[in-house]
Amino acid sequence: MLAARATACAKPERAISLANFALEGELDDAEERADLAETLREECATFGRVASVIVPPAAAQVRDAHAPAGAGGYMPKVYVLFEEIAAATAALARMHGRAFDGRIITAAYVPQAEYDLVQARAVVDGGNREPEMAQPQQPQVEEGMLTSVRPGAPASEAGMEELIATADAPGSAEAEVGDAGSEARAGPELVPAESAA
């Protein structure tokens, strides 16, 4: 598992993380991650347009010494990027404290840089994101030099080795890998905390 400092953000952002949305065992199976991603996308779409969802596998979850420990010593997180801050704010307000499949969700804003790092790590580590982003782009090599990892990316974004080195450095933002499939499947429903008791 990756060991890095988790970043919390009190300032409203377009991205949020949801801790305790999944169990470690669910994150080991690609189909279950796909189910979780679809359920999460559908639920979050009620708050506004969702740009992307990342459900990192268990091996890519970051240990956080301050998080309540699950079987793996961490509380699994999933990530949602909204197109508007207002949608992320509404989702955070409604999702924080809700019960999902018997677990209470903890929601937090995620700085854009951290979310971008999670996405970049997903490409580098071969993890998949949700369907429209599921296939990592092949790096473009020019004269033995990596010039771009996605179509239209400026050459300055090509230094993936530097990005990974930065992500693994002490004091850096957490880096997690996303994986979601393309099939829509039924999954557990979210229940408001007051209904869960």
C-alpha cells in the first residue's frame, strides 16, 4: 500500500472524497469497483453534473494514521469530480454522515491538484477510471523522449516520472488509483443517516 500524507481541504472544491463508501474486499474485485462507481455516479448526478469518478483498488489506497482503521489499516476512499463547485458542495452536505450498505460515509473536499494526481496515478499504474476515461492513453514518444501522455496535453505535463516521484515523497498529497468498469449494475442504496439506525 502507498504511504503518504492525506490532504484535507476545507475550502470548497469541485472534487470530493468519500471515505467508508466501500469495503477493502470490494476494492479487490474489478466488477465490484465498477458497481460502486456506477452507484456513486448515479447518486452524485442528483446534485449536479459529474465529470468523473475514481474507485481506487485496495492496493492503491493510502494509509492514514488518523483515519479509523479497517481490516487493512485504512478507511477506503472513492473520489468524485463535479463540473461545478455548487454541485460538489451539495453532494458533500448530503453525503457526509449518510449510511451506505451499513457504513457511515465521511465526505471531504479534495484540492484539484490532489484529484489530478489520483487521475495521473491511475494512468501510470494502469488502473481504469470510469468508462469514458477507462482506457489510458499511450505515451507519445518523440526522439526517445516522452512528450505527452494524453492527446492535447502540453509537453510540460509529460514528466510522469517526476509526478510519481513527487507523489511518493514524504509530505505529498495522497495518490490513489481509480478503477471502474463500463457496465451499469445495481448495488446497495444510499440511506440518510437518520434512516439507517
